[in-house]
Amino acid sequence: MLQLKNLTKKFGDFVAVDDLSLEVKSGEFFGFLGPNGAGKTTTIKMIAGLIKPTSGKIFICGIDALAEPEKAKSFLAYVPDQPFIYDKLTGREFLYFIGGLFKMKKEKIREKVDFLVDHFEIGRWIDKRVEEYSQGMKQRVIIASALLHDPKVIVIDEPMVGLDPRSARIVKDTLKQKSKEGVTIFMSTHSLDVAEELCDTIGIIKDGKLIAQFNASEIEEFKQSRDGKLESLFIELTK
Ligand SMILES: Nc1ncnc2c1ncn2[C@@H]1O[C@H](COP(=O)(O)OP(=O)(O)OP(=O)(O)O)[C@@H](O)[C@H]1O
């Protein structure tokens, strides 16, 4: 599970994330929504250990991620909004490289790669260089690399951007399946349809502050009382 306690990030005088506290339980699928510049990516980068909070705490599976970053990261998968893969590697070489970073045994990596290539319908592309990949194929390999070490928490920034409907379906089904298996998912997205389809809980951030949090039945209740659209709730709260 994932816990953020009074998390704050300042860039100079500007407060990008402001005293943010939340908890996402094991198996919970949390959608992190908010207007442009609200602080979503900054929050995710702090969870992933890429930038240091100004103050506050982050716990990943109960491990203090600021005090024990290596241990916390062993439970975590992070999928950035603009993923980077070395262009000159093949998908397979990239997955072995990532498995190596997590100190996985070669045999275990091979087993997982075979499964993931099949699951994400990567096929023969796995042995081609990444520079030849489409955006969707890159995203499939990136998400496969995030699942390689069986993370307990997946933090994912805008997963559906640039994906065709089939790739998007595979990614959505995989994330939902993982949450059913007890993995905690923290996903930022601008797609209200995706959030509504996948998430158990939705948190809305604005100007660095968590301004609202709803579970599925609260969202349904709101929709029934208005025009039936999550979009109306989002626009009302973020105006
Ligand atoms: N390194 C930085 N230095 C200064 N300001 C920054 C830095 N990184 C982010 N910011 C500012 O912090 C605020 C939050 O940015 P962030 O990228 O977290 O927003 P976001 O919610 O992910 O937005 P979007 O939906 O547009 O991706 C913005 O005003 C941004 O300009």
C-alpha cells in the first residue's frame, strides 16, 4: 500500500504540491485527476524517488521511502508519462537490463519475458531495436518492464496517451487484473472515461492540494443527482 503524509514540494517560492495526504490500500485502484499544472507529475516523481520532497513523508508497503529508498523501490513500479528506452537496445535486451537492476535471476527473467511478450502481444518486435517501435509498442514494452519484478505498488503517469484502442485495452485490462491480484495502483490521467472505468477511488488535485476524494458509489450518487457525467463533477470542482 501507498501512504503520503503532508507531502509538500516547493520550487523556490512556488508551492507545486501543498501538504498532500492520502492512502491507497492494497488492491485499490486510485485515479489521480486534476487540471494542467495541478501537481500530479510532481507528486508521482516524489513517490518514484526522482525528486525530493521539501517536507512530508512517503510510505511504500510500510517502508519509509525517504529513509530507505532502495528497499521501498523494490516494491514499486513507476511508469513515467514520457518513458525513455535506449533506442539501440532490442525490447528483450531492455527487459533483461531492467531485470538485472532488480537483481532478478536470469532464469526468472526469461520466464517473465516469455509471459509478458505473449501477454502484451509484442511478438517478433521483442527482438527488434526500440528505434523501430511505434509509440504503442514502446508503451507495451515499458509497462512489461514495470511488471517484471512483480511490484506491489504501480505508479503510472498518463498510461493511455498515444495508444491505439487495442493497446489501450491490453494496458487497461492488465492494470485492472493487477489490482484484483492485490497490487496497489496509483494512476494519473486526464481521461475521465478511463478513470471511471478502472478506478475504485478518484482524488482530485488542484493548485497542489487534494480538494476532493470519491469512491465509486459516491461518484455514482453524484452522477445520478446531476446530468450523469463525471465530467460535470470535475469541471465544477476545478473551476
Ligand atoms: N522543476 C520545476 N521547476 C519549477 N516549477 C516546476 C518544476 N516542475 C514542475 N513545476 C511546476 O509545478 C506545477 C505542477 O506541475 P506538474 O507537472 O506536477 O503538474 P501536472 O498536474 O502533472 O500537470 P499536467 O496535467 O499539465 O501534466 C506547474 O506549475 C509546473 O510549472
